[in-house]
Amino acid sequence: MLKRIILTGSLLAAAGGAVASDSWTGWYAGVNVGQGSLDAQSSAALSGSWSSESAATQTAVLDALSGEYDGSGTSWGLFAGYDHDFDNGFVLGIEAEYGDHGANGEDVQSVADTSSALEYTVGQVFEAGDSYSIRPRFGYAGEQVMAYVTAGWAWTDVDFATALTETGLDNGYAKLGGASKSFSQTVFGAGLEFRFGGNWSGRLEYLRYNGGDVTYDLEYVPGSTFPGYGETITQDFDADVIRLGLAYRF
């Protein structure tokens, strides 16, 4: 968080010495491309016949199903908005965007129950795709440079899946589950926009996506044994995106 505050302050300072201009007022549209760093946090709850197992066995399974794993990908988007440049150089605007995070992540691990021969292998994957957002932004503009901060709301489509298999005794216990959800998230960040001359401008922008979770149960794979055991998985999703954009101002 401190790094984000420093970044925002630096961007505002970069534009602070410029002479105010009304050249930023008006509609604009553009494209962006960047790199996203995503992370998912997973937690689990056991039910049913798991209560008959030892505390060590339950802990081993919970440890295998819980944790944090990362993903990355190349993002892109289309955006449009309107800015109003006040006489004192401050700019107030609003921007809407459609994009694709284009990112996925996975984690595979094995956790053994030291009190027995049981060993569990867990695989978890997620994929973040379409994203929509609407964000007011507030900046300070000179004739060629505008620094701004932005915050608003985003809706991001994410797919999750989890597989659980007991491998130590080869007893055929295998479970699989997943969910797809459009996450409602807060999104905030900062940027620096440059005018190239004429109607074109370019930008460097950082955004942080926060919030939302999804819950689903693991189901028995056909042919699996030991019925009556239940696992409920809860997963959330966050993203940091750094990108470049090109806009045309009407």
C-alpha cells in the first residue's frame, strides 16, 4: 500500500508544474494492453464422515485444500470516457471499459498424513477472463501531461476448479469440483497520460482489483470409493495490472 501511495504522489507531482489548459475537456476512446499479476486464496471445510477420521488426517486434508496460488497473463481492453478540465487545472472524468485479463494460475501439491500411510494430492486452477468496469477519475493537467487517480467498480468472469485424490493407499478416493462466477469488485489505481499532439494521447496506468469470493462442493468422480465424505471450497481472487494505453480525443 505504501508503494501505491508513493506512486500516486509521484504522478501528481510530475504534472504539478505544468500550465493549466482546457485541452483535456471532451470525449475520448482507446485501447490498452498490459501485464496482470493475479492471486487466488483458497480455504476449505470438511463435513460428513470426515468427523470419524483422526485430527491429524483432517488437518492434512485441510492443509492440502487451503492456501494461496498465483497466476499471470497479458491483458487488453477497450475504453471510453469523458473529462472536464476546470480553470485551475484539475480534471474530473468518468471512464467505462471492457477488457480481458487473459490470465490463469494453477497449483499442485501433495500433503501426507504423518500418522498413517495416507497421502493426498490436490490440484487447483483458475482462469480470469472478461472484465467490465466503470471508474470516475480525478487528475491534475498541464498542456501535455495529466496525472490522475481512479477508483470504481469492476465485474470479472473467473473459473475455478479443484481436484482431490488420495494416492498413498491407492484406495480410489477421488473428488472434483468447480465454479464460474462474475466477481463484483472494487478497482482503484493511478496513471499518467501524455498528449502527443493533435488528438492522440498515451497513458501508463496501474490498477488493483479487490473483492469477491465463490463457494462450491467437491463431488465424487465415478468409480470413487468411501462415500459420505464432504469438502466445501471457498476461493477469492485479486489482481494487479500494469498497462499502456492509446486514446483518441474527439
